[in-house]
Amino acid sequence: MRWDERFEALETGLALESAGEQLTDRDREIDELAVERAATVSWADRCRGREVTLRVAVLGPIRGELAMATADWLLVHQDASTDWVVAVGQVLAVTVAGGGPAAARREVERRTTWRQAWTELIRDRDSVMVMLVDGSTLRGVPSRAGSDYVEIADELVPYAAVVAVRCPR
């Protein structure tokens, strides 16, 4: 083998080694970005639009499609006639069924409050069942929503006391 062929082979080897290192660096950077991205996604964002089973304090499992997720509460379509509005802070664990793509929350959805949810239920004038943090339930038609409470059957119920609300869909 001639000297110029040896140097050419050496140069080719170094170029291939460098390209391999660049690919390794790129793959490492992609993995780091994926980990960083996953760290910014909440469990509710990851589950929105999917079939879930929520294990809820005092209540147990609720199964259905996670249709909406706000900072305070979640809307779960249990079946064709029943919805659940669940306090985010009362969810103990989540199981996601299937692997379809999650639907990202819109900004309006993120900012929606308990008061706005209760206002919708009051407008619909439907009877609801409210599960409270002490394990008791309250049934009735909500009549008024304040800044931190809802009035149902002549009782004022602080939003912080609500675990979940079962309502017609």
C-alpha cells in the first residue's frame, strides 16, 4: 500500500468516526430534549381526550373519557348520560387506556374555575350529586355560585369540600 493510500484510508476512518460521534451527540441531545419536554407536561395534559380510570379520594374509581382539564377540576364523560366533575386535588392515581394521542389543553380551559363550572350547572338546572371530602353526599339543584362556594339545597358548600359532582351529560 502506498503512503498516500494509507493517509487517505486514515482520513476516511477519522471522518467516519467523527460522523458517528456527531450522530451519537445528536441522539443524546434529542433524548435530553424529549426528557425536558416530558417534564413540562402535566398528567392531565397527558390524559386529556383519552379513556382513563381515575382513583378518586373517598369515591373510588371513575372511568370514562377525560374531556376537559382545568387547574381546579376535570370533566369525565362516564357514559352517554353521565358526567363527573372531579376536583384535581382529589385524584389519587390515573390509569390510561389505549395509546392514542393526547389532546392539549387550550388556554381558556386552563383558566376555567370552579365558579364557572357551577355557573354552567346552575344554568342547566339539573339535579346533581356532590361527593364531599368527609364521604357524605349532597343531592339537589345548585342555585348560586359564589367566589368560593356553591349553594345546593339551602346549604353552602365550599369548593374545597367538593371531591366530585355527578351530573347529567
